[in-house]
Amino acid sequence: MAGKSRFIKSIMDGAKSDVPAMPWARGARRQAFISKRNALKLERSAA
């Protein structure tokens, strides 16, 4: 039950905050992954 109460506490804290966390604002790690993915040039051959 500790997991459930921790989950509910996090939901309540998120609801009380003025600015909820948006999925696209996850931090530097996600931004680095996206920039790395966009930097790769995929070479595709015609079938």
C-alpha cells in the first residue's frame, strides 16, 4: 500500500502546484536524446 499512498501524494502535490509539469518539458536528458536523434542521417536505399 505504500506505493499507492506515494502515488496519491504525488498526484495531490501536482494538483496543488501552479504550473503542472508538461510532457514536453522533461529536462536536459530528453533534449539531448531528441537532438541526437535529429542529428542522425538515415541512409535509405530504394527498393
